[in-house]
Amino acid sequence: MITFSFTLRDPEGFHAKAAGDLVEAALKCKSRVAIQVGSRSGDAKQIFNVMCLGAKENDEVRMTVEGPEEEKDSDYLRQRLSARFEAS
């Protein structure tokens, strides 16, 4: 299991486009990808789970990647999401 965090830098938080980009990236992973913002968490491969987190600019977003290719998948997610997020 690999866990990493980002700070959301999009001024509009997890609006539909940002959430869709995250879900699209997570769906390309073979591993299970969980997302957590504060006390809320969900499956990062489900758009409604991501949108319901209510993440706003400057919120810390924690991602947990677990599965057969977790190292490869976590590297991919970090690279793909770096435009919208800042590593913390």
C-alpha cells in the first residue's frame, strides 16, 4: 500500500472537470485507488465519490494505492495530477 498527499491548487476545488480528470487517471490504474479529504473518503474511480468529498482550494488530498502494480500506479497518478495539485 502506497499513500501520498497533495494540496488542491485549483481555485474551484473539485468541480466536474477536475474530478473527472482525477477519475480518468484512477481508472487507468490496475490497483485500488482510494481518496480522502479530511474525514471523508471514497473510491477515486467513482465520480460521485470524488465530487462528494467537497474538496476546496488548499485542501490536503490523500491518495492510497493498493494492488499488484501499486508502485507503477502511484507514480502515474502523481505525474498525471501534478498540474492541478502540489505535492505536500
